[in-house]
Amino acid sequence: MKIRVPATSANLGPGFDSCGIALSKYLVIEVLKESSEWEIIHELGKEVPTDRSNLLLRVALKLAPSMKPHQIRMTSDIPLARGLGSSSSVIVAGIELANRLGNMNLSAAQKLEIATAIEGHPDNVGPAIYGDFAVTAYDHQSKHTYLVKHHFPECDIIAYIPDHELLTETSRHVLPKELSFQQAVEASAIANVMIAALINGNLPLAGQLMQQDRFHESYREKMVPHLSTIRQICEEEGGYGCFLSGAGPTVLAIVPEDHSERILRLLRALEPEASIELLQIEREGVQVF
Ligand code: HSE
């Protein structure tokens, strides 16, 4: 059995902790033979545990403690701590592992509730479970998570992935504790119109509003100085818009398909250490083969 979970990008600018898209990079978990103890075989670096302390098994064993131990092969091209949902992909894979090996028969909505409780916000785990474009809300009072999936308009997506990590915790630490009523009303109105424009397939307007975030990007800008340069290139070259992917440091540019080659070339010339990738929207969420 193989479990495949897509990378994700959260926020899309003003849709802070709410909007997310699934992307064409993947975590794949392959369940191999039964074994006397759990073992994860991977080449993801020394900091990723190979035993029960791996997040995948911590999530899975909490949900289904009596699963028989197996060898697991874990492969992933989702870079760690770059704002592309690497930890969400592992959480969603862990839930699916428990679902299958523990015969839990979970619905997508149940997986979403569990994943949101672990992650704290649904904007990465939502599209990781459902695919495509997910608009979500977590109600802290009722502990309920709402999600609406919608088709994201056809376009190319360019990811500018710096070669350094930025932990979500560090990136959330710089955010204000409060916004005024007026600021909150304006910030959420911008997000509302951005979402409506996406639903209408109006990428020029959606892209413009993705750049008008008032919730987080200005506070994070010091940690992601490349954002404004990429935005300028994108604007000059006919891109729809750029935003910080999740908590950063990756920046995504939403661009018309016939503009992507030139924008890719210009971004590649910016910083030789960064990885510049052409991605697509992944229409499917977690898959089991
Ligand atoms: N919405 C989250 C943030 C995504 O921007 O902090 C990263 O977990």
C-alpha cells in the first residue's frame, strides 16, 4: 500500500489561516513488510527520526495504537520548513496510515477534524486531504472545521524556494496579537473578494488582491526580503500575483502559462542557492494506491 499526500501552500495572501492550495510535489509513504518494531526507511536527513518518534507514527499510533508494526518507506520532494506544508503532509499521511491499518473507516471530514486539531489551523491540512483549492475556517469555540473545495483556475505556479528554513513558530511570533476592528474588517473584505474572484476564474483580480494582504505579510517581510523583488519581477512580466507561501520563506507566483518561462529565467538569475520550480495545482488530495 502506498499513501501519497500533496504539498500545500497556505494563505494565498489575505486568506490567512483559511485558504490553501494543493501543489504537484508529494510525500509518499509505502507500507512494507510486518516487522517486530516500527521502522521508517528514508533518505530525508539525520534530523528525521526512523522510529516511533517520527511525526508520522506519533499521529498514526495515537489514533490506532494496536496497529501491527511495519517497515515503512518514506520519500518526499516537499522541502522541510519552507512553507510548503511538509509537516501537514506527514500528519495527513499518519491519519491515513491509521485509517487503513487500523480499519478506522474515517470520512474526509473526520480526517480534517483530526488533522486540524493537531496542526492548529486547517489551511494546509485541508487541501492536503481534499486537493485543489480549499477555503477553510476553524471555529475554536465549537472545535468545528468548515471546508469548501473549489476548482482553482488554470495557470502556472512558480515556487521560489530559498535554501534556508523558516520555522512556522518563528514566523508566527512576529505577528501582532490584535488588529483593530477597522483593520480586521478591511483585511477580511480583501480576502472575501480574492476568493470570489478565484471562484469566478478572474485571476487578474484575484492576483491583485493576493498582494493586498493586511494580516501577516508586512510583519514577516523582514524575514523574507526576496518577496518584494520577486513581486516586482512578476508585475513587470505579466504575472497575476505573488504571495508568501504559508509562513514562508517560499514565495509563490501565479502566472499565465505563456509567461512562466521568462519569469522562471529571471527568478533563476536572482539567487543561485534558491530553487525555482514550476508547479501545477494538484486536483486530488491524499491518495491510497
Ligand atoms: N497560516 C499559517 C501561517 C500557515 O501563515 O502561519 C503556516 O502553518
